[in-house]
Amino acid sequence: MRVQVSRTVKVPREKVFAAYSDIESMPKWSGRLSATRVVSRSGNLLTYEGEVKNGGGVRRFVGSLAFVPLERAETESETRFVTTKAVVTFADVPEGTRVTTTLDVNTKGIWGRLLATNSSEELKARAEENLNLFAKYVEGLP
């Protein structure tokens, strides 16, 4: 399933990119992440671990972030039932920075398909909410 959302953040691109690429600060603005930790870093590629709030429980995942400074970030993560790839681009606009997120979410195996309850509309709504939370976080930074 693929969705794309965009939002203008009223902050210069350098600050927006710095906030997005700070994996360990993601739980401060993400509506679903409860923890993240960088495992390794090599140039413009890092590997991290995290925890996602899911219903009444927490699901652990491993992810990677590859980036082209100030332009693009690509993340991939995986849980037992879902693989997610996100491509996030950052573009200068007169009001600040246009952030566009393209998400590809795929369920794995029969249990993943049975447990998947998100329609593309629900996924898009979650992505928009997350982007709005990120914008609010970045716009509130000193």
C-alpha cells in the first residue's frame, strides 16, 4: 500500500532536516514511537532500533536511515508483520520547507494480512497526523 502526504513547515530547510535526521528525538514528536536508539552509523547511513506503540502493546523493530543532506531521507523498518519504507524530501518554499513523505507499507505472511486493519485512507490519515506532529515539534524548537 502506498500513500503520499505533504506539509509546509515554517522553518528553514536546514533546521527541518536536522530535526528529521535526529533519530533519537523521534519519540518526542512521533505519535507512535515510544523509543529509538542508534545502533551504528557509517557516513550517511545509520541503523537504529525502536519501539512502536500498537494498541495495548509495544512492537520492537529495526530500521535504517539513508540520507542526502538537506534533500532526502529514506527509512526502512520491519516488525514481525510489516515492512515499511518511507522516502521524505525537503524543498525550500517561500513559507519555509515543503516536506513530502511517500510511504510504502507491506504486510508479511498470513498473520500480517489478517492483522492488517489499515486502509489506505487510515494510513494516509496517520501519515498526515505524524507530519503535523513533526511540524509542530520543529516549529517549537529554539
